[in-house]
Amino acid sequence: MDSRIPQPRHIVIIGGGVIGITTAYYLTRHPSYIPSIHHITLLEATSIAAAASGKAGGLLGLWAYPTCLVPLSYRLHAELAAEHGGADRWGYRRLGCGQLTASVRKRKLADGPTKPRKRSSPGFTKPQDRQQDKFQTDGDVDADGQVEWQRLPKQDAKASSLLHESILPADLDWINASLVREYAEMGLPGFTETAQVHPYLFTTSIAELAREGGTEIRVNAKVTNIGLNKSETAVSSVEYFDRVTGETQILEGVTDVVVAAGPWTGRLWPRTKVEGLRAHSVVFAADVSPYAVFTDISLPNDWVPAHRAARGEKRKHRGNVDPEIYARPGGEVYACGEPDSIIPLPDTADAVECDESQCDDLISYIGTVSPVLGAAAIAAKQACYLPRHMRFGKESAPLIGGTSVSRLWIASGHTCWGIQNGPATGKLMSEFIFDGEAKSADIAELDPRKFKV
């Protein structure tokens, strides 16, 4: 058979988050895509962007990681916004970004300064001796029942080195400037540019564009098995449970399977070792200036948030707390707290448990440095699971590419940077499938086969 003649393909994408959706989009935009012979089916267990892709912060940064993906994806975000009206459809815009250190003292209480933690650069706090793979375990609890705040792995060492000492911008007026001891800005043009999208609007908008391009999207379709041929060397079918009808369905004649199931990837293909890490977030109803702010807040030792004081409890966290706060268009401010491993990953995204007390802690901590947000209405309290690729007890880079099984592809494990790196992942997956190789970026270091997947 002449390999130059286009062959029929049935490509099944598992996962309706940003990675699966951008993969579908770029497959329908690939020059080799022929709708009459190439069928693309996307299976999602709940609804589009029901998990982290709908509850993430939506921050985009040239300072993100891994560096082999970031420049391409940051550029593709700009191109998608320009082509499809992203500023209006999903809130794409540039914004300022920085990190502040604030010291909050109880009114009329003349406390001395809190002992600072070690700093790797001006304005950047480096938590000491924190294990990446352990969050809020019993061993972290002190005699008073308090734990140390666990920072999300948003900034790596390279990113933190790009922060430079600055002054608090005048229009960052929703932060109480009198409490700020240090401010470091991500402001080196061409290296530290920061932008944002609304993750739910971005993912659902790209899903609609993928559907218009020819992708068949089936929701409430929980994949239960990836079928292989008799020699177990190639994919052949996908089985899923229709959560509406209660029936099991099997897609036969499948030529390609892309597993982009976020934290559920490891459940479908255990060799990936992709698992979930829960993180809580809140959305304030407030219209403020466009900044993404990483914080390091020192609180009085005896201060207790009102919701815990009412229950006769102590403050949960000892030492400093580090919430992240992102202003959004449309009168929203998103803030995320610390991760935890208290509740295991449920079977589906609609079964994720949200611990309101963690959200209330986050709201209280932010209110100490921002009177504006402290007085704002709360539009959402939520939780999701970040997909982490774990090796030898440590978080590793995402997995993107082929596996030891022919035409079985993995695109997962993006942790905090799924929205940022979604477009590049989707485009590269389309190249793997139609061209047999990644052409837009060298991502050999992310090859799943390096990890015997």
C-alpha cells in the first residue's frame, strides 16, 4: 500500500479538559485532516471543563515550565485569541505579575517582626524542606494541631530568579500598601510576560470550534477500557459507560487513542503514574486592576479567622501563608490555596469534594491584606485535582507523545500549567498523529517511552 495515500483514521480522545479539547481542535486544523476519512471522537466522563480546566486560574506566563513547551504555547494562545476573538470570548489579556511579602499585625498589638524564611531572590519566599509528594499528612501537624502552608508548585527556580525588586504599583490599589514589606515584579520583557484567559470559557470555546471542525464530542461517557489487538501491540477499541442510559458502549475500528484524562490518566493507563492532587480556590465578585499576585503573608500568632473562632478552633496554619490572587475581566478575582492529599481522587469530576473550611481560610487570609476583597461577595468556592506525573516520589514533567503500544498516545501530567501549555500540547499531538513526529517544538524530554510507558 502506498504510504502517501491518506488512510482512514478513527482517533479517540479521552478527556474533555483543555488538553483533550486543544488536541481535537488542532487535529481538525492539521493540513492532513480529511473529514471524509478521518473521524475524531472525544469522550468525556462528565462535561467539558468539569475538572481543573474549569476551575484553574488561567494564568499564562513565558516564565512557566517546562521550557520546551512554554514559548510555543504562549504564542499559540495569542494567535488563538487574535483569530477567534479571545479577548471577548474567553477574557484573553496581558496583565501585571508580581510577588509581595506582607506583615499583618493585630490592631494595637506591638508584636515584633515574624522571623523570615530564606529567600532565593528579592520578594520570593522559598519554603524550607518541603516534600513535593506529601501534603498535609498527619506528620505535618504540630502539638497545637497546626500545619505549615503548602505552596502550589507554580514557580520553579528559574521563574523565581526572574523576579526583580520593585515597588508596589500605584494601581495595585486593592492591596493594603501599608502592610507590604517587599514587592518583586515579573517584568523583564520577552522573558517574563504574563497573560491570562478564563479557563472555563477558553476550554468550552475551543471545544465548540473543534466540534465545528468535525470532532464528535460525547459527554457523560466514562471510558472503562482501552482495547488492544490480539498481540497487544496496538490499540483497536475503546469501551465506555454511558452515564445517561446506563449502557456500555464499544467503539470498534479505533486507530489512535489519546489519553488526556488529567488526574484520571493513571487509572486508565497505570504505567503513566499520573495521579491527582486536590487544590481549593475561590472566586470573588470584584472589579479590580489587572494583576496576578503571589503572596507571602505573615500573620499574628494568636490571630484566628472568624469562622474558626466561632467554632472554638485555632488557626489551621502556623507561620506564613501564600495564597495566589489573579484579577480577571468581568468583575472577578480568582484565588487559589494550598494543595492537599486528604481526600483520594474520586471516579469522576462531578464527585470532587470541596472542603468549605479550606475556602473560608483562604478568604480570611486574603482579607487581611486586601480590604477590597475582604468586603467582596464570594461567587464560588470550589476544588479540583491537578494531574501530576510522579516518579520516585517526586513530581516530574508532563508526558506527551507515543507509548510502547502503537498508536496509543499520552498527553497528561501538566500540574499547574495545563491551561498555559494546552495549545502547544494539542498542536504537537496533532503532529504526532498526522506527521509521525513533533515539528513545532523539541519535546524529546517529555517522551512517555523514556519512562517505559
